[in-house]
Amino acid sequence: MIRDSSRSFGLVSILFHWLSAIATLALFGLGFYLTSYGYYSPNFLEIAHFHYALGILLFGVVLIRIVWRLTSKTPAPLTNNLAGKISIKLIKFLLYILLLAIMISGYLICTSEGQTINVFNLFEVKSYMLLDTEQLNMAGLTHKYLSWVLIGLVALHVIAALYHHFFVKDRTLIRMIKPEQASE
């Protein structure tokens, strides 16, 4: 099943989810390395440019994913609890907002002095605004702290999925791993 149904996520949503998850974790790990240990390493620039390029690709995936989500049927939540339904919507919304804010602040950092971002020699993303030192520092702090908030929210998301799988024993995790055959 390619598209989502009222019962299950389709292959497209599942691929978007896992591509976003893997890229987000990789970007966080690279960012942590770069800010904690990597500045003095001989391959700092290569890793930094990989981080920038991967961030641009993730930005594109997230934009397409948002359009997909807005134009596709969404599987019904597996809970009838109003607080649970609100929590699910709120966490998904926050994940998207945080991802977008982090990627926009990252773009501003990378292009702050007019540089372009080379995306794996496929294309370049130009700078559209120059930042002064104060603006650059604000973008850097925004990028850093929102990344930590995002990782905390991702951890909560993973814990909730595992809780549902092992304790509630519903299909929350399974339907994000394996699309169900269409019955509609």
C-alpha cells in the first residue's frame, strides 16, 4: 500500500518518517561532534559541509512530507482518549516546527557571510541575507538549543512508541514499520 488509509500508514509516509528520523539523528550526532570535538580535527570542514548538505536535503524532505501530510488521509489514532489524541497532534506539530526552525537557523548560520551551500555537488543553495555578529550568534544559539529540545522530543516519541508496543500492545509502532494491505 503506497498511500495512507484510515487504519495504517502507507509506504510513502513510512519512508518519509524513517528518512527524516535517520537524517535527524545523523545531523544531531554530526552537530554534537562538530561543536564538542571536531573544530580541531583535520576533517572538520568536510564533516561540516556534509552536515550542511544533509540539512538542506532534510529540509526538502520535510517540506515534501508536510505537503504529503496535508494532502493525504491520516490514519486514525489508536486511542479514544482526548488527552492522548491532543498529545499526538501536539508532538507531531512540535516535531515539524522544531525541524523547520532548526534547519532555517542552520541555513542562516551557513550563509551568514554570503556563502553558498554545496549540496553533494548536485546543486547549490545561495545566501539571501547577510547577518551581523549579533544575528549570527542568535541563529547559532537558536540552532543549538532547539536541536537539544528536538532530540528530547524525539526521545519522548521513541519511548511512547515502545510503551505502546510493549505495554499497551497496540499497532502504533507496527503501522509505522509495515504498511497494511489495502482493505478500503
